[in-house]
Amino acid sequence: MNKTIEWLKTKNAEYNTSLIYLSDHGESLGENGLYLHGMPYSIAPKEQKEVPFFMWLSEEYSAANHVNTQCLKSMIKNSYSHDNLFHTVLGMLNIQTQVYQTNLDILVVCRNVDY
């Protein structure tokens, strides 16, 4: 991801860049002798239920879209789901549609917030 972010930084003169990484599923990598994913949710370990999520916004993107990064950093302990991805991307791209739900957009609370 670092190489991708460094590459995106070189594109800031042309574009306001950002990156979202969200895994499609968790995976057991040997914890408690398990090496798989997809166990029934009721008995699956947290390694299969919790997935990596990472968001990086360039300074240019944050400024152009009025995203307060300190506000965003304060939300790091919050829980999110794959449901948030769709609405967050719609919001990031300023796409106007009736299916967009502001309550599922992760960035909405950090837009136009002064700190």
C-alpha cells in the first residue's frame, strides 16, 4: 500500500488522490490451529469476522473536499461494515443519487468540520 500511496502522491498535480483498502473477508492464519475463512458466523473467530480497512486521503483531496483529517483520525476506533464502503465512495465522488445514505458515509461527519 505504501508504494501505491507514494505513486498517488506523484499524481496530485493532476488529481486529488485518495485510496481505500477494504478486504472482502477475514482469514484465520493459524490462530488456534485454524487455516481458513468462512466458518459459520456464530462460531467463527474474530480473525474471520473482522477485516482490514484502510483509508488515505491526500492533503489536496482533503482540502478540495473539506474533509477534516483530525476528525477522521478521531474515528479510528469506530466499527464499520462493508455497507459503509458504497455510500462513502458515493460521497467521496460527489455522486448525487437517491440510493446514497448519509448515515452510512464514513466521511460525512468530518466534512466542513473545523478543529
